[in-house]
Amino acid sequence: MERDVAIQLGILILTVAIFYVLHTLPKRAFSKLRSRARPNNQAHRHFIQGAQLLARARSTKTKSTSVNLAKSAVDEADKALALDPRDPAAHILKAMAETLMGRKASALKSLDVALSPPAVKMLSEREKGDALMRRADLLIGLNRKRRVDSAIADLVEAVGLSPDNSRAFCLLGHCYQIKEMRGEAQTAFQKALQLEPDLKEAHDGLARLAS
């Protein structure tokens, strides 16, 4: 009799223990997930604020106001990165704002981080293509002859990822011109015009080739 009571008591204790675990585990798991998500949500808010500041910086006609807004955008990007250092979008935002401020070397470093593993895996193909184009533009701007081969490699990958990116084709044509690869340059400019017939830079490129 005592043995039966002990067995029943043991079963009751086990049942209560299982109920407790099943009842509290989802709450604990959700609590952990929520605590992990909170910094990312805050990082996203900083990113949105930075993007809005950058848009205002690019639209204003006053140089000093544009620079100040771009600097504020960099500050917001840094805040986002302090919370989520691997976010490539924040690195790209920072690079765009730094470019507007004339800090091309710093912008290039930000894009290098965005395009390096594991951050680059978080970008879509189009986002990666746009980032590659921006990096190529900076490479040419900093030292076009010494870095043109790296820029071409970025642009070839960029148009492969985003075949409708007329600006990337146009910049690729410009790089081929620097290398005196006339046939390749002409093809790239023509492709840019197929995508955007009124693209002035592509028309100018073809005009230079014809002169």
C-alpha cells in the first residue's frame, strides 16, 4: 500500500514538473528572443533616421547644410553599428554620407566592410551590385590609374548581379576607356544607353570614343 502511494506521489510530482516546464519554456524563450531583438530594433531606428538625414543632405542646395546633415547621418549610422556591427546596410549608409562629405577614403573603408564576409551575405543581389558600383566609383576617384583594374572587377560583378543598372555599365565603359580598351568601352556605353537612352555620361563617352 505504501509502495503504491509512493508511486502515485512520484507520478504526480513528475506531472507537475512537466507542466511547469511546458508552461514556462515558451515564455523564457520569447523573453530571450525579445531581448536579442531589442538592440536590432533600436539599430533599425538609427538607420532610418540616418537615411532620412542623408536624403535631406542630398536634396539641399546649401553646401554647409548638406555637410552638417551628412555628418549627422554618419553619427546615426555609427549608433546603428554600435548595436549591430555586422549590418551591411548601416555601413553602406555611412559610406554614402562620407562620400557626400568628401571623405572618400573613409567611405571606401565602410564599403569594404559591407562587402566582406559575413556582412555581404545579408545583402540582396541588387544591393550588393549597387555597393560594388559605389566602391568602383570611389576607387576611380581616389586613384583611377592604379585602381582601375579593381574597379573593373567590381563593375563586372555589379552588372552581372544587376543587369539593368545603366550607371554601372556607364562607369564600366569609363574604366575601359582609361585602359584604352575601346571596343569594350563602346559596348558598355551602348548597353547603358539601351537601359537609359538619355544618360548623358554614356553619350559623352561614345562621343569621346568617336573623336
